[in-house]
Amino acid sequence: MRPKQDSIAFARMMAQIEADDNHPKPDDGKIIELDLGKQPLVRVGEIYGRAIKYTRSFGLVEWVDDRRVYHVEWFPAGQIKRVDRDSWRGRPL
């Protein structure tokens, strides 16, 4: 019997791979992935999400919008602000 496939997790993984391939500054150093339990809650402008990867000067942030659509995007590190759980206004990821 084949294991049940998680299509949502697969789609997220593919979005992250595509984001890695489209890093805005490819020579910015190795992409470091944060362990699941160590991914900080963050805010970038009006976006609340979770930082999942980083390079020297960029962070990869994932979030779910009001329509429950998953997004992942690289932002300059200076735009990413950590927030505590009480201040975080995002949707569960």
C-alpha cells in the first residue's frame, strides 16, 4: 500500500524550491534553512508570516493570506521584523 500523499505539503515544498531558484541576489551566499522549531514569527510591512530560510542579506518568509493561499517570498533582511506570538496577526501556517 502506498503512503498517503500530502498535496498541500508538496505544493509548499515546490514553492520553496522555486523561490530558492529565484533568489534576488544569487551570489548572496549559501541558503540556510531554519529548523522547524526555530522558525521565528515575523512581520514584513502588513504581512505576518514565518522566516524559514536566509542568506547574508535576505530572508525567505512564508505566509497564508486572507483567502488561505500560501505564499513564499524573499525579502531584504532589513524589512523583516521578529514579532512575539502575542503581536503576530497572521493565519496559521
